[in-house]
Amino acid sequence: MPGLTDGPSQRTVILDNGVLTLSVAQADWPLDRLCGFAARRNPKRGFLIVSKVLGRHVPARPSEMRAALRDLAAKVPGELPEPILVVGLAETAVGLGQGLFEELRRGGMDGGFLHSTRQIVDHPLLCRFEEPHSHASAHLLYRPTPETIDLAAIRSLLIVDDEVSTGTTLRNLAIALAPGLPRCERIVVATFTDWSSSTSWLEGMPHPARCVSLLRGRLDWTPTAAPAAATAAFDSAAGALGSLPRPGPFGRVGTVGPAPSRLPVDPPLPPGSALRVVGTGEFTHPPFLLAERLEQAGHDVVVHATTRSPAHIGGAIRHALAFEDNYGSGIGNFLYNADPAEARLSLICHETPPGTLDPALVAALGARTIYFGGNE
């Protein structure tokens, strides 16, 4: 069984396929409040850092997610040249990126938001970059229209991801994006946990760069065995892209304002209901806003999301549901830590057209579905 041992600033995490040795150098939030750990079914990287404040692999309270967003936003330097382009990385940090952007906009920041995607849409491509260790390495960035975000005017780039291990993917993004940002002077990476322990990846950026986080430390991985079916699960996902009829108004082609306020009408619910709000794939920020609104109305709410990431049961991953991708990529998707035996009403939120959700997921949770109409 996975286990933990603690020292003053060190921890050893024993997983079924290897051992993580962690050393925390600085922390605004305690490690256990920010994340846990699990094994990936991925021959390129055997471990998974499981955020507890992202609303992805682990159900999270919207109020806890909002607190983490605000504290991370406070770490972003206030003297960055504006306008600023905020870029969130798919799939995990799409919602985090847009949430951080909206926090900074409320503080008076001038700029726009864009997120990478693994969906093919009918829109001009800005660039493509690779996430080498990922189960699905290709990322696409689409070109915003000049009236939405004038890339030629951008003076700072803020890249948002939930964690940094080596920084390679973030450097790949900055280099791929550099030709499209001719006036950019500064780069900042914002993340919940930074395990890079070196600045070499920042030194390889096309402009002066720094990283801000709620926790900074070092992570070392010693594999002992490959989880069962690791290679098969990885190969089935590698390089796969889905498709959407249109990009939708949620950040794939850029936005300068808050997420659309036309959230679905709150479903009729008994007061104080226990709810699980589920986002799907890259569609996570509007479901978070809905969950936040329901929590503020007095309901007992957690939020998390489906993912492509194949993980091994153990550690922070206690339960898994497997089903088909609603984006039509043809690869398996998962929802972790959503045990149907838990007494929660599930609300599955989606941007893809009605009928695209796998009935197996809906049935497993006994869920209601909420279509946000992003592609009509």
C-alpha cells in the first residue's frame, strides 16, 4: 500500500511503481493542503502530482479553489509591463488559467486570456508546441482576432500551469509563442507547486523570466516497476486530438473579459443539497463558477472534472470511472475519486453538443447533465 513518511521539510511517498522523495524549500500553503501523489500509467513519467485545489482529479470545495486562486494571483508581480497575455495549459490548467486571469483583471490588469487545446477547430492556428512527458503531447494555440487580443501589443506573457516539474513544456510554449509576440519583454510562470529546483529552464526562455508559486521544492523519482498496462494506456492516448464544430466562447480563441455570465439556470434543488459538479475535459471554468454559485447558495458542493490522464489506483487516486471522450478523440477518459456510493447528486457540465456524453458516465453517477451551449 502507498505510504508517507515525514521530516521537517522532507517527505517520501511510496507508490506501487516507485518512490518520490520530496523536499519543500518554501511554502505559503502546506503540502498536504495543496496536493497528493499517485502513479501514472505512462512509461515516460511514472508519477502524478494530484492537486487538491484544482478541481480535477480530486473533488475540491469551490471556496478552497477560490482561496488558492487569490493567493496565487497575489504572487504575480504587479510591475509587469502591460498588456499581459495569460495562457493556461490544457487540459489540467485551463480553468486555473482563466480563474487567475479573472482575479488579475479585477485588480486592474490590462490584458487577455488564451488557453492551449487538444481540440481541432475551424480557426487560424497561432502555434503548436509539445509536452514531452504527456500521454497526449501535442498542444495547439489558436490566433485571437486582433479586436479581441492584439498580440502585437502584448508586453508580458503569464503562463499558468498547476505544477512545474522540469519546466520543459513551459519553455517550449514560450519559444513557440515568441514570434507572435514581437513586443514581449517579460515572462512569468504562475503555478501552485514548483518542483523544478533549478532555474535553467527559465534561463532558456526567449525573454527574462521568473516563476511564482504557493510551494517550491525539489522532487526526485525512483521507479521500481511499471504499473500494469502502462504502455497500452499511453499509446492509446498519444497524439490524439478531438474536434469541435466551433471554438466556443471559453478561451480557445482568446477573451478579454470574464467567462460568459449566461450560466445555465440553477437546477431546482432542495436546500442544502450535497452536490458534485463535474467539468468535462477542457471545459472546467464555467462549471467551477456554477459550483461556486451553488456553494454560496448554501449547498454542500464539490467540483472536479474528467480527464484523459491514465492514472493507477493508489495514493491520491482512490476510485476511477472509465468511459469515452465526449470530444470525439476516440481515446478513453476517466473521472477519479467520484465513488458512486457517495450520497451526492452529480451535475455533469459540457460544452460539446447534446448526446456527446458517454451514457456510461451519466448512468454510473446517476447524473443530471447541463449543456452550456458553447458550440451552437
